[in-house]
Amino acid sequence: MLKHRYAICACARWETAYIVEWLDYYRALGFDHVYLYCNDDDPGAFYQAVLPFTQGPAPFVTFRHHQYQGQQYEMYVHFVEHFLAETQWVAFFDIDEFLRLPPGEDVAGFMSRFTPEVECVMFNWMFFGPNGHKTPPQGLVLENFTRREARVDANTKFIARASTVAEIDFTMRGRAKGFWHELDRKINRPLVSVNVLGEPMMNYYEGFPARAGEFVNEPARREKLLRMAVIHHYAFRSEEAYVSRSARGLKGDFDAQVRWKDVAEGPNFAGYLAWMNAVEDVSLAGVWADARARAAALGTGLAEQRITAARQDNISRNKRASQSSHCAHSFAPTLEADAAGGVNGVLDGTRNFHTDSEENPWWQVDLGGIATITEIHVINTTDDTQHRFRDFALGVSIDGSAWVEVLEKRDGAAVTAPVVWNGPGTAWARFVRVTLLGREFLHLNQVEVFGRLP
């Protein structure tokens, strides 16, 4: 049954530190779902990081653990056999690959550029180097790595119709392997495939890589490709990564990773790094800075959407909640069941509870005990109902009767990024309440309270 328009299938091994940023990025880019295969020996830490993305009636992630190291092909085939029919378009992106589209465009808008008969749009890689980091740095990939090779890499990934991928004969592993790069050579008929400029790519992989490398690096074409859309490939997020890529396992499809250890231990490693770090490219470096700036413009401090998925001290998750009213638009049959949606952990931008239209409607959560509160995140919807949440007050209470207001917003602007209260100081309270100021429906995506309970 078709559930999604644009989905990603991805395999991950040793990617726990990076997965939240990657998932947030592709969710912001407009992808509907990620089918995520963890190939770690012990999936516990990775699953804990992605757990918030797997929750709720419309989760962003379907998670699977595949215990046998190096079976990338088998993971993809499992997706094809069990989930391919759920999506209209599919991409096979790795966790170190970030698709860069034209500024302001999401995946649906970008794909609308192409004529209806197009079955596959191919994106070239751009390798980013370690940027001088000897060991993996703290922080975000898109902010830490801004230097890349000068050329466009000949290798490609794609977004293709799922029905086209289904035509591959997966019983012939030797023939089908590598389809996630070169789909056109795995289908037994001419495939209508184009690059991001709309140029035909049906014979692109003939004489690969020399012929393809010359094609994409013809100066005028290279500049057009770079202005349009490419995949930023952060394959080496430190100089140490050249060795660790082989250390994480060389079984099965990972057997070729040993070559990177040879590069690191070879006589020209410095020259290789200079080639990988040749050009400054900040085209994605401002993604998270822009998100912080939007939050700061509300006068409520720093807010990054990625934080809400990564934090482990959320003391409001699945706690008892209440709200001022219940109406025909509410999502659950009772008032408290509807209010519970505000703390269910589903960070998908949709309405998770819904009051009636009334004067100063409110929603609140009972933390179950008097807590030391360090942060509160109020997360509005991102759909066409976003404009309703404008002016509001945030209050805390010990007993649910006497309230102290810790934040008030009265600028009349719609809330378009998570609002964060984080002091000054801490709050000592059992109840947290959001009150919309004025007459309107109150509905939010989530309210998250961080701190400590006794």
C-alpha cells in the first residue's frame, strides 16, 4: 500500500554520532520517510538516538537491525521485498551524504522540474575532506566541514520511481549489485534517466569512470551542476577516518574499505588531503545557523530542531497532560487522551492535540513530581495551521493552582521555529502550561521539558 511520496533507504554502521543531524536534514528537505538499517554489532546506542523519529501514528523512521556485517546489498534487498511498494519515489543515500538542492526548494519542488516520463534523476557526488580535523570534531557535520575537492565526482546516486527499482532481477546478485549508483544498467530496457540539468543519462556509465568524469567536469557543465544540485559526500569526517573505515569491518560489501587505510599509511597522504580540501564550499554551512537565527528572532534564545531528538533528559515524555477543552477537531476521544499527544515524542510538525476555539486556550503537563527544570521547548506545527500560534505565555506551577509566568510572547508573529526557555536560572515546578493569548484554537506539535525529577 502506498504510504509515502519520497522515501530514503539507508544503511548505517558506526553512525550514532551523526544520525540525528542527517535525519533532521532530510526531514527538512521534505522527504516523507526513512527506512533505516543499522548494521552495528550492538544497535542499542544507535536505536536510542533515532527512537524519537520512530514514534507516533506517522513516524519518520522505520528501523531495522541487520546483524550480519557487510551485507549492504542484502539490506537493500530486504527493503525492496518488504517496503518498496510503500513509496512512489525512492533514494538510497548513505549517512555521510547530504543532497543539496537549490536554495529554498524541497524535494517535491525540485522533482517537479522534470517531465512526467522521467523515471530517474541522477545526482553527482562532491567529496568533502577532513578540513584539518585529525580526530572527529564535536558538533555538526555541515558546520565543521566546508572544504571539498575541486572536481565533480563521476559517481552518482539517484531519486527513482519505486516501480522502476522493482524491475531489477535481485536473484542475480552479481548483476544487480551496485544498482544504488547505476540504475540504468540494471534494468532490461531503456531507462528514462536524466541529470539535475535535465540532460539524458541513459549511457552515462559506459566507459566509466573516465568518460563520465570528462562529461561532468566540462567547465560549463560543472558550474551548472554545482549551481543546481549535487550530493555533498562527507566520507572522511577526520583524518583518522581513513583508518577507522577499515577498522569498522571489512566483511562482504565493505571489503574494499581497506584501501583507505592504505591511503592514510602511504607516502602521499598529505598531498591527498590537499586535493580533498582544495575548495571552500559553504553552501550548506548555514543550514543550522539559519535555524538558530529564526529562533533567536523570537527573542527566546537558542533553538535547534535537532536538539529535541537527541536529548535524553526529557522528563515530560508520555506524562499525564490536560487542556482547556475538547472539540470535534481533537484527535482522541477524551480530553486527557487528546492532550497526551503533546508529549508523545512525535516530532513531525503535525498537530498532536487540539482544543476548541476559545479565549486563552491552554495545555499543560503534569511531570509527576516537583522537578528542577532547565529547559522548556515549545514546538509549533509546520503545516498550514502554523499561523494560529502567535502570542502565548509559558507558566509553571508547584500545585496546579498558583502559576508563575516564565515567558511571554506578544509580538503577533507566527511561531515558525521551536521556542526555548532556558532561564535565567532554573524553575522548580510540577506543572508546565502553555496558554495561547487571544481567541483561537490551540494545537502544537510537542512541548518538551528538560531537567531532573527527584
